[in-house]
Amino acid sequence: MKLLLKIWRQKNAEDKGGIVEYPVDNVSPDMSFLEMLDVLNQDLIEKGEEPVAFDHDCREGICGTCSLYINGRAHGPDTRITVCQLHMRSFNDGDTIYIEPWRAEAFPVIKDLVVDRSAFDRIQQAGGFISVNTSGNTQDANAIPIEKENADKAFDAATCIGCGACVATCKNSSAMLFVSAKVSQFALLPQGQVEAHDRVLNMVKQMDEEGFGNCTNTGACEVECPKGISLENIARMNREFIAASIKG
Amino acid sequence: MAGMFNSSVGRKFAMALSAFFLMLFLVMHVSINFTSVFSADLFNEMSHFMGTNPVVQGLMQPILIFGVVFHFVMGFILEAKNKSARGVSYAKNVAKDNSTWMSRNMLLSGVVILAFLGLHFYDFWVHEMTIKYVEGDMSGLINPDNAESGFRYYEELREKFVSPVRVGIYIVAFVLLALHLLHGFNSAFQSVGANNKYTKALTGFSKVYSIGIPALFIFIALFHHFTH
Ligand code: HEM
Ligand code: SF4
Ligand code: FES
């Protein structure tokens, strides 16, 4: 396959950056998208040019690191996958492909296609945990009966890999899908009840302080989320937040 | 509690409450307007009641005005915040693949509705306020010195729908209201945290409401336009 790549290049956080065109040849449809970029980088290195910086780690859809906005969609054209699970057979010979970093004020670009997602870490640290006494007399979690429906929903929420595609795709750069998944995962389980009240208040507060936008329920996040996290979680977070605020 | 409305979720909650209020108001408004299609007398009676009742005028009307102003001011604030949450935009973005046009253009549909509300205020409200509170004529009669002349409301309504331009503007505004509601109705439920086993049924009802109510308003306008 012959392709024209239009890639966002930016030297560092301060640099203005811009789109640079790279014609590539001999791309196999069986390559993964990241392998295609590896090949491009190999060429650039051989030519003595600066390779394109992009994030990746597990390359099997579980770490959430790979974060590219490809041809106008978070994680590219297919749904329910991360970039590392995207293959070149999803494109056609002769295609022009735009490759951009996640765009949000709360996710500043570090270099090229790499953004700083530590805002998510700070939201997690604000309340995305439970405190368990580990003195030796801790109750075995498996001994606590949990309704099947709630266990399933908590598990679904827990599959969020923190990739940030929801923020990247949302027209408001809202992080509500991510935060609501993290809130729901605990809100649905008895272990999460102790800190439920403070958790939702603190996590929403941190989310706002990081500069993410307000959800307008367009539902784009749910469509683009590689793990199919449901909008129901946002409604649950809203309920929890409103109830916790009224209680004070 | 006080801090609630300084948060993203709290503001959305307030936005949804004002929207629920407006949606209830629309039901009442269209019901009264609809009486004009089959009974000039009933329409006159109801208009006179709404226009002179102290509870309606002194309490409900100010709440309504506050509700409308709150809704669009909050709408502008939220949109401005959301715009600034993305400093650099994408060179290529295909939003239509993951969201509806209506959901992405609430501000646009809202601004058209707002422009229409401006005209509507000028047409009916300023007119009513002038007659009732400036000129001091609370009679509601065509000729205040002649009790036999009958109420003026129905005649005034018919008069407004003679001009095809006005009717055209009216239709455009209500089509945009329908688009606003096609996203807004369900969105408001989601904002207050109601997303559960009833959501599917509600989605059906929301379509009926969102298309039905504006369609009724349009029908009333066309009815008077063509029967004048
Ligand atoms: C009778 C008139 C109106 C009705 C019934 C109405 C109804 C609604 C509803 C149901 C929502 C969804 C609320 C939510 O998602 O929580 C909404 C949102 C919105 N409305 Fe209106 N609206 C009206 C007039 C206006 C006007 C005049 C504007 C002026 C700009 C406006 C601007 C907006 C905006 C920007 C949103 C999106 C805000 C957000 O989702 O965060 N609306 N409206
Ligand atoms: S909710 Fe989905 S899109 Fe958002 S961070 Fe989690 S996995 Fe990624
Ligand atoms: S590299 Fe880990 S999810 Fe893609």
C-alpha cells in the first residue's frame, strides 16, 4: 500500500507545532498501525531525521497508552479497539491519513503525538481507591455476597483503561466517562460504600480543576471508548454527586 | 450544597432543571394556543385569565422569565467553558460518526430559539404590557369603552399570522426547537442521573414530545394563516 501520512509534529510543549506530510510506500495490510509507524521511524532515523514520538506499551489493548487521533477519530476508524489493535487493512491504497495527538487543554502535548495524561492520575488519587485494613483480620472479598447485576456492572466499569479517548473525542474535552467509570466501579460494590460520599465529590472537584469541559451528553465518548464504557455510568456519577452534595 | 453549582455536574443539573421547567411550560402554552383552532371563545377566556390573574402575572410570569434567562445564560457559560477546554482543534475531525448533529449544535438551535423569543416578546409581551400596565386597560376588550365589542385576544392572534414572512420565521424557529428537544429531552434526564430501565421507553416518548409539540405550534400558525 501507498499512503500519505499527515502527522502532527511538535518539538516540545512550548513549540507551536504543525502538520508534516510523509509519503510512505510498501505498507503491508497485515501491519498494525503502530508497526507502520515503527517502519516510518526506522526510515527517518536512517535518513538522520528526528523520529515521530508516539505513546505505546502493551500493544495488546490493555494498557491504554497508545493514543492517536487518526483520520478524525480517536483510535482510528474501527470501534471498540485501541490504536495498537488497529491494522492497515482498515485503510485503502492511496489513502491520506491524518495522525494527531489527543486534543485537550488538560492533556498538554509533550512532544509530537505524546500528551501528558497525568491529570487522570490526579483524579484517581483524589478518590479512585478504597481503604482496606490489612492488619491480618481483613474479610475475604469473595466472602461478601454481591448481587450478580451489580458485580457485572462494576466489572464493566473497571475495564476502563484510562486511555483518554473519551476526552479526545468529546467536543467539550469532558472527562466524565472516565471519571464516572472510576466512581461506578466502587459505587456498585459494598467495599466502595465507606468512602462513596467523599469519593464522588473529590473526584469531580479534581476533574473540574484539571480543566476538562462539561458533558453535554452527545454520547461520542461511549461510541469511541475501546472498552465500551456505558453512559449509564455518567448518570450514576451524576446521581451520586447530586445526592452527596445535598447531604453536604 | 453551596459548592454544588460551582461544579460541572452541578451546573448541568441546574441546566436540566431549567429545561424541565421550560418543557412543562411549552405543554401549557401549546394547550392554550390550540384552543384557538376550535373555539375563539375558549381561547379568549383562557387568554384573559392568564393575562389578568395575579398569581399568573405576579408569580408564574417572573419565574418563567427567570427560567428562560437562566437557561440561555447558563447555556452560554457552559459552551464558553467547553470551548476553552480545547485550545487547539483537530486538523481532521469526523464528529458525525459518533454523535448527532442536534447534540453538537445545541447552542445554534438555542440561539435561533432565543432570536425568536425576542420577536415573540416584542409581538405579544411588550404589546400586552403596554396595553395593560402602561395604558391601564385591563378589560381585554377590543374596544374598552364598549363591553359588547368582545375580547381582543383571538383577533390579535389571527392578525399575527396573516403575514407569510412571520409564519415562515415561526416555522423555522419551531423546527429548530424540535431539533433542540430531540437531543435535549433525553439529555436532561441523563444530566439529573436518570438512566435506567425506563430510558428506552422514555426515548420513544421524547421523540413524540420533541416533534409533536413544535408541530402543534406550527399547525396552529398555518391554520390561522390559511383560514384568515
Ligand atoms: C422553550 C425553549 C427551550 C427549551 C424547552 C429548551 C430545552 C432544553 C433542554 C431539554 C436541554 C437539555 C438540558 C441538559 O442536557 O441537561 C437544553 C440544553 C441547552 N439549551 Fe435549551 N431550551 C430552550 C431554549 C434555549 C435557548 C433560548 C437557548 C439559548 C442559547 C438554549 C440553549 C441551550 C444550550 C446551549 C443547551 C446545552 C447545554 C448543555 O447541554 O450543557 N436553549 N435546552
Ligand atoms: S472511559 Fe473508555 S475512552 Fe475513557 S479513558 Fe476509560 S477506556 Fe478510555
Ligand atoms: S499500547 Fe497498550 S493499549 Fe495500545
